Amino acid sequence: MTGHVEDRREDWEGPVPVPTGATAPFWDGTLEGELRYQECECGHRQLYPRAVCTACGAEDPPFEASEGVGTIYTYTVCHVPGEPGFAERTPYVVGAIDLAEGPRLLALLDAEPDDLEIGAAVGVRFWQVSEEAAIPVFVPE
Amino acid sequence: MAEPILAGVAESDLGETPDRNWLDNAAVATVRALEDAGCTLAEVDGVAVAGGDDYMPALVLSEYLDLDEPSFLEGTEIGGSSFEHFCGHVRDAMARDEADVVVVAYGSTSKTGPGRDQSLEETHPIDGFVRPTGLFRPPGAYAMAARRHMHEYGTTEEQLAEVAVATREWASMNPKAAQREPISVEDVLESREIAEPFNLLDCCLVSDGGGAVVLVSEEKAAELGVPEIAVAGVASTSTHRQDISEMPDMTTTGAAVTGPKAFDQAGITHDDVDVAEIYDSFTYTALVTLEDLGFCEKGEGGEFVSGGTTAPGGELPMNTQGGGLSYCHPGHFGVFVLIEAARQLRGDYEGDRQVDDAEVAVAHGTGGLLSSSSTVVLRRES
């Protein structure tokens, strides 16, 4: 268990992930509060999940559970909604998060813009947005 | 290697074209560029087109123009730098004597046409990792990169604003530019917040319109008697596409790779460059590209653009038609970058709008979310 899962299915009006072959294990993990990344036998770690390892070409690299912590590589405060369902959320923060294990992930940052800075430590939470998926959302640690 | 000659350039009507679709605009720009080159449609034996709302754009434009068995067809879609990218393929095709007259075209109705798909259905396999974040793209993605640059190098919002201010100065001399009123750094900083650190005036316009350039072989250029604006260097690369977090280093674009390659091919150094036409989807796009092309050291772009370096009369005239920030931006600005570079090298303008005795121009396109980079060096053969 790396992060709390909050059920947001009732009020979520934004885009919803659609698990596909290579990404299904990732989204399955989110429902259990586990942030998963792929770690190939060659040692390469990657996100988003892919059918191949981008380092050695191995097919279907296996998944590992992340600790769910990382740092903010960068972020922006969106004053204009970028997707359906986000109009009432503005201003909201989207960041690129460097996980402690290495892979970088684009994610919502559930925080006040003034409380954020690049390099700051964050931890993952999950918002369940459908039967099939919860989205990773990061909060300052 | 034989160098294609940029024989003709033109825009369609710009701004709002509610009675024309993307194909109409691409076709109108094409016939105008052919007229500029002194060519006819019947002489066209190749077409290269990007953008548009068709997944076979080269075929649909060829059909629309009723081309007679064109020997060169190119529709590679790498976003706003596609047109610079095409120049290399045209060069290769002409070296093999496969084409003599190639039209590189673009058209869009970004402003009045239907918006992008706003359904909740995924349209791309990677969307599940991008769209649920709500990131406002493209601005938010470029903004994240700009924020990182500010963090690493101390670049300021004021310095980003300098790009918009200098570009507007150029636009004030271009009757075709949508925004011509002078602006100040304060105006940029006080304009509406879009995606921090960008305000409205850090962001390009949204326009309808099209553009086209006609590339011809050296033999054809001699026959036409056009000024010899040669494609002297071309290089392209990409760093990522859909997800800005896949960009390995958000403070360095592919221009760091394509610039040196294109400059080497052309046998030029930065001192030789008289005018730079650099895709400015956002103020940061132009700033970071100037660094990556090597006009200043990495991290010093903010200082470089301050004080009117790129403005009329500055050391490095840049985006002399007013850029995507103030002239027009129908989605893929790369074709307009080539158009203006050619016009400057031909000496089409008068007064301060014309860069004195311009012989070498750099035209640089950026596509996607800082994803693709393509550099072209154009040289006027004397």
C-alpha cells in the first residue's frame, strides 16, 4: 500500500483512463493504492507502461511497486481548464514528478500553488475515477 | 549536394476564414506561392503537406489541386516543424532527379473551425497518463518547461516578456500582423494568467490561414530566373511527443542537435546569420531555441533577449514578421517561418522592416510540446 484511495467517482467529470494491455497492471494497482512502474530484467525502469522495454527491447517488462514518493521536477498552475470537467477546479496544479525509483510521471498536484516549489518532496494519493482506474495525485509531504 | 531553391512563398488570407476549410487555405496559399515563383500548377511534380484534418493529407491536396501523377508525396506529421523537416526530403528527392517543383503547404481553421475532440474517450494510447491531469495543452506543457528553466538558470518572467515585446515591434511594421499595437514588459506581466508562468501575451495567437513555399531544383530556378534562395542545411529530431514528462531535459530542446548539424551542412557560423526566424509558440519557445541553436550559452537566453537584441535594429533580428505571438498562428507555424526567411533574403521589404543585406537566415520549427525540432539554413546565392 503506497497511497490512500479516495472514491471520487460521483463528482469526477474529467477524462478517465482506459486500461489497455500494457497499462492494465498499472491501473489495477491504482485501485489498490499501489503505484506501479515497469522494471525490466535489464534493470531499466520506465513509466508510462509500454509493451517493450525502451532500453533492451524485452517484451512486457514486469511491474514493481513504487514507494509512492518523489520530488517535483516542475509544475504549472493552470488558470484555463485543459480538459472537460476542470473548469470549476481552476486554478489547479499539474506537475512532473520524479519518483524515488527514477521514472517521471505527469500528475495533478493537490496543493495550494504558493506551497509548492521545484525539488519539494511529494507523496502519492489516488482518486478513483471509474470502475477501472484511480488516478495518481500527489500532495506535499 | 544539390540544394533546392526556395522559389516562391505566400500566405492565404489570415485571421478568420469562416468560408474556407484547411484544404481551401492550403490550396490558396499554394497557387499564390506558385504565382510568386512564376510557375504553374501543371509544373508541380511534388507536394508536401502537414496538419489539416485528413490522415492522408498529401493525397487529398494532390487530388484537390488535380496534380498529374506527382512523383514526390510527403505527409510526415511532426507538428509545427514538419515544413522544415520536408526541406530535407525535398533535397534528397531533387538529388535523385525525382522532382523539380515541390509545393510545401499548410492550411488550417484553428480559429473558426471545429475545436479539438473534447470527448472523454481516449484518442491516443498515452492519453490515460496525460488527460486526467487536466493539463492545459499546449500552453501548460510549455509552461512547465519554462518553469524548470527559471529554476535552473534564474530566467525571469520579465525576460520571457522581452521576447513578446521585441516581436510586437516587428509586427507593428507588418500590415498582415493581427496584433500591431506596441506592448511593454509590464503589459505582458499584467495580461491574463493562462498557465503559470505564462500570461496571455506569452502565448501565440490562434488564427485561421495557410502558407506555402515552392522548392525547385537549381535547373528549374535558373529557368524561372528567381533569386537563388538555397536550402543550405537541414536537420530534424524529436525528444518526445504526447507527454511533456517524457522530455528528458525540459531546458534543452532538439534544436541543440539540429542547429549544429544544419549549420555544418551550410558551412556557417552564428556570425554569418543575418536574420533568425524561430518558431515562437510561446515566449519560452523562442528563448530556449536561441540557446539551443547556440546564439548564446545555455541558461543565458534570458539575458540575451533583454534590451531589444532581437528587435528591429537589434543584434539578431528575429521573427521579423511578428511571429506566432503577434502576426498569425494557425496551428503549425513552421511554414510561415520559411516564408518570412525567404522574403528577408530576397529583400522584399523597405525601411526598418527589411534586415539590411540579409544573406543567411535560420528558419527553425518546433512541433508538438517542444517535441520536434527542425532547423533550415537558407542562403542567398550571390
